[in-house]
Amino acid sequence: MIRRAPIRIRVAAAFAAAMAVVLLATGLLLYVRIGGELQTALDRELELRAFDMTTIVHDPSMSLATTGPHPFVEKGEAYAQLLDAHGRVLDATLPLGVAHVLTPAQVQAARRGTIFADVHALPGLNEPSRFLATPVSRAGRRLILVVGATRENRTETLAGLRNELLIAGPIALILASLAGYLLAGLSLRQVDSMRERAASISAATPGERLPVPRTRDEIQRLGETLNAMLARLEAGIERERGFVADAGHELRTPLTLLRTELELALRHAGSADDLREAVKRSSVEVDRLVQLAEDLLLMAQSDAGRLALRIEPLDTADLLASTASRFEWRAQETGRRIALDAGGETSLRGDRVRLEQALGNLIDNALRHGGGDVELSAAGANGTVELHVADHGPGLPADFVDRAFERFTRADAARGHAGGSGLGLSIVRMIAEAHGGAAHVRNREGGGTDVWVTLPAAGP
């Protein structure tokens, strides 16, 4: 039930419970300490009375019962008794008479030294009392002197303290609970303000942030954390919007060309050769659409964390050779070649299909935009394997190197050719990071581009 209550109520209830425990513990401690102090004071008073009564005991002509209103023996509140060594009453104040105050065991203990004890009822006394019994002597005879007093003052004082605690405690608890409720409300007011602002924030209101109080506490840190989260979400939405816009633009071009080719073939094809040529050009655009769709699907899976990898041990030389063989015919058509340098026996663990796709994208870029021979090489260092694809072309513009792996970015004008969707290098980086590695690019000294991925090497 308490879990369904508002936070303000739960905080106030917890504060009240804590205060109740504190007040109860404080009250008990105060009650016990004051009770102990009162008993100590009573014991000291009994010691003083016993010292004064020793004067009477030493004078055989004086009787405890006939001393009258002695200043140290107040009738009805204090009493005294003189016993022999066997516990028989020799003298006593009224109205004790011959009533025994001490038990036989207490008589034996009093003969050896001073003792204190409590007694619940005595003749003429309606309330419990406390007494002191100590050995004394009269004319060389060993006796026992007993002096006592009622505990009425201590009982009344403790009763008054208890009543005051029972009245003041609940009042203090109520006030503390109200203070806790108000303080919780003040603290949560900032949270409620952030909640109201958060309810008004949507994708249609970019740049909106939650109000953050400058309190240097958890509320401020919560507001700053939520604002940082909103900034990340806004940046993600902007990336998605840009991705959709760029993808739409990339899809529109081949679709427009495909529709144009089909319309021309439908209206102006005069022979079977014209139709075959139109179908051939349309097939190229369809292949481009299929590749673009696959790239977009792959990136969407990666963004959603669903890029499945089939990890297995891979020989680096075999991986490079199998990838290069797929592009050998394209290199030969342009009078170029693909050179391999496996860099010794190195191995890694990865998804063969995805790594061949990444290397294929790099070789395709080198053949499409670079110049000279394409060099594939591998090198192992510090528990990693680097897979390099380099060419001897004009290289990348200096301002493009830092953003080469961003989606839908191209440097076609600088590389001298058109075409491509601008997703090739982005997919390379995505595959490398999915394997726990990274992708890098640099311009080579003397011309050309070197693009490589760093992957964890296979364990022993």
C-alpha cells in the first residue's frame, strides 16, 4: 500500500518513522539516566543520614524512638533501625517498631559492610523505599544501623518526566512529520517542474530542455543527466532524419533512371537490340538498387544492435586472397592488378562474410576512385591484426579525411569519378567496430590512399 503512495507521502512517512525511533530512544535514555541520577542522589542522602545517625547510636542515653522531630529523620518519609549482630531490633523510629527491614541474608551482608537495597512495603509507609545498612559499634558491641527513605520523590519526578515525554514526544513527532512533508514538497517541486516541461517536449520542439535548479544536489544532477539524454536523443533523431533524407535521395536517382530507361524502351525501341540494350541498362540500375537496399538494411540492423556475426578462426592470407580473387577481373579490365602481402602467418577471429564485405568495399573504392595497383596487406602488432587496402591515386582531400567514414559522404569530385552511395566506408567502420576493432584512413606520402581496419588477433 505504501508503495502506491506519492513520493512526498513516502518521504514524510520514512522521516516520521526515523524521528519516532530517535525520539523513543532519546526518551528512554533520558528516563533511565535521570532515574539513575535520582537513585544516586538518594543513596548519597542515605549515606549522610547514616553518618549523622552514628552520633545517636554512639550515645546510649538517646533512643531513636524518643528523639522527637529530628531534622534527619522526617516522620512518614524516612526511618531508622538499630539491630544487633543477629538481626534483632534494638531500637527503631516510629512506626517501624520491631518490624524487620532486613532479611537474614541482608543481615549477614550488612555485618561485613555497607549495603543498599529496596523494599516494597513497611509498616506506616504506603510506597516503596530504599535503605542503607552499615555496621556500627556501641560500647564495643557490633551493631547494624539501618537508615531508609521513601522513593516517593524519585517516583514522582520520573512520573512527571514520563508524562511530559508522552505529551511532548507526539507533538514533536507531528511537527517533524509536517516539516518532512513540506521539505519533501519543496524538493519535489523542482522534479514536478521538470516533469511538466518534459511533457511538453516532442520531436516538433527541438532544442527544448528541462529547467535545472542550481542546488548542487541530486536534483541538479538528475536535470543535467536528463538534458544530456535529450541532447543525445535529439542528435539521434537528426541523424535518422538525415539518414532517411539521404537514403531517399540515393534511391531516387536509380529509380528515376530506371523509369526513364523503361519509358524510352516502351516508346522508342524499334528493334529487339534496342530492347535488350534498355534492359541491360535497367539491370545495372536494379543491381544498384539492390546493393543500396542491402547496405541500408545492414546499417539498420547495426544501429539496432542486431548485426549477427558468425565468429570463427580465420587465416589472414586466405581471407585476403579470397577477397582479391573476386575483383581480379575488374582490375584486369582497367590494366591494373591487385597485389597481396599477407605479412607472415597471422590469424584472427571474425565473421568471414562480413570481413570479406568490408575488404570488398575498400577494393571497390580503390578500383573506382584510385589509381595504379591496389595493394592488400596484413600486419600483426600488439595483439591486433591490421588489414590494409592502398592505391596510388590522387588521394583524399585533406578536409575529407576526418569525415570519410560518415554516412552518405563522398569525395567524388576530388577522386575524379562519380557514382557510389557514400555508404561503403561507413559499412567498413561498422563491421570493424562490430568485431571490436576500428577503421582508419590516411593519404600516403607520394600519392594514394591507405585505408585499413584494426581487428583483435586470434588467441593462442
